[in-house]
Amino acid sequence: MTVMVMVPFLFVGFDVIPQAAEEINLSRPNIGKFLIVSIIIAVLWYVAVAWSVGKTLPLLQAQDSTLATADAMTNAWNGKWAGTLLVIGGVLGILSSWNAFLIGGSRLLYAMGKTHMLPQFLCKLHPKYNTPVNAILLIGGLATLAPLFGRKMLVWIVDAGGFGIVIAYTCVALSFLVLHYREPDMVRPFRVPAGKLVGIITIILSLGMLALYLPGMPSALVAIEWWIFLGWIVLGGVLYGYATMKNPGKSKDIMDHELRELKTANQQWLKENPYKK
């Protein structure tokens, strides 16, 4: 259970795909397929790493190891150079994850700032590169400073962040199911087979994951992790409150307008493609 509560954080990078969808040169159905294939490959990769470490690193050595994967690599290739090479690859992998967070996180902040859910300075675009410069600086600054707090702090952030991630997954699953019931005729470029059943199973699994973080469970968040989680909630609430106070009702107006446009486009598409309903 202690390992399970860290798993959601390992998969958080996949939300970069829908967040950066506007800049991806793929059709909508292919973006959905690309996302699922990416998750399948990642699961196979994680399983392969766990299996190969278990096969090449004896239990006694694993118990005393501080970096089991590198030690397993050293054993597999009979050379210290192999473990060092793996560590270098791991560092490069962390940098690639930072790039993903910069893209996805800054894009999300930009979209929320644009719809007046966050302060407007977060949706400022660079005059030359047309990128959300302030959002990138904010996310980049946090990503640069975080490792300086040490391993223990990073574990706290991963655990507390994982709880927030599972909440987000649960909200997405609920929204997915609500749309299936409220908007059965909505144009869906990518359709999930047995969508309602998948939605129900996802919600049940998400609630089960949420329970792992709660007090009384072996994997429950410790006090400092709850404070980190509550701090994020307070910070988000303050920023949202400031944005809505500066532009009262603007966020709702924008979302209502987008929904009306979406429904109009949906109705037009159904008229032109009645056989695909």
C-alpha cells in the first residue's frame, strides 16, 4: 500500500498529452489512441524494470542496496560502468520529465488564467515565442527549487501530490460518466468501448485508491503531508478567489459561451453525419 500511494505520481506525466493537445499535430481520435498506447508502454516498462531488478539482484544484496536498479545493472553486465550509465540515464530521464511538467503545467495555468480562474499574469504570452512566459517561469522555478529541499521533502511532496492527482482522476471519471448520461449524442472523436462500464469501474478504483491515503490505513499520509496538501488547497483557493474578485462572473460567462458553441457545432455535425450518430 505504501508503494501504491506513490504510483499515481509516476503516471502524472500522461496528462501532458491532453493539456498540450492544441499543439499536437494529430487528429483527435489519434490523440486518444496515442494516450492509451503511451500508458500501455509505460506499464510494460515499469513491469520490465521491476522484473529485471528482481531477477538480477539477490534478496540479501537488495536489502542493503540504496539504489537497487543501478546495482542490478552492475550485476547484469558484470561492471560498475553499467550501473553508472544507468544513473546517468536516470538523471536525463528526470530532465525529460521536467520538460513535460513545464509544457503541461504552464499550458494548464495559461488556460485557467485565460478563463479568469487564475490571475491574468499567468496567461501573458512571450512577444517572440508566443509561449506563456510567466507560467513557464513559475513552474520552472518551482521545479528547480524542489530538489534542493532534499529526499525526505520530495517523498512528502510525491505522497501529498499523489492524493491530489487521484482526486483529479476521480473528477475526470465522474465528468466522463455524467457526460455519457447527460449528452448521449455528443460528438465523440474518440470513443471508449463500453464507456459507461469503464467509467463506473474507474470511479470505484479511484475511490479505492483515495482510501489508501486516509488515516487508519498502513499507507496513510503523515501529518506534514496533510499540511502540504491543505497548503496547496489554500493557495489555489486564494488565487481563484483573487481572479474571480477581479473579474466577477467572467469565468462562468466564458465557459457558458464555449458550451453553447460546442453544442451548436455538435448539432451541425449530427445533421451532416446522421449515419454516425
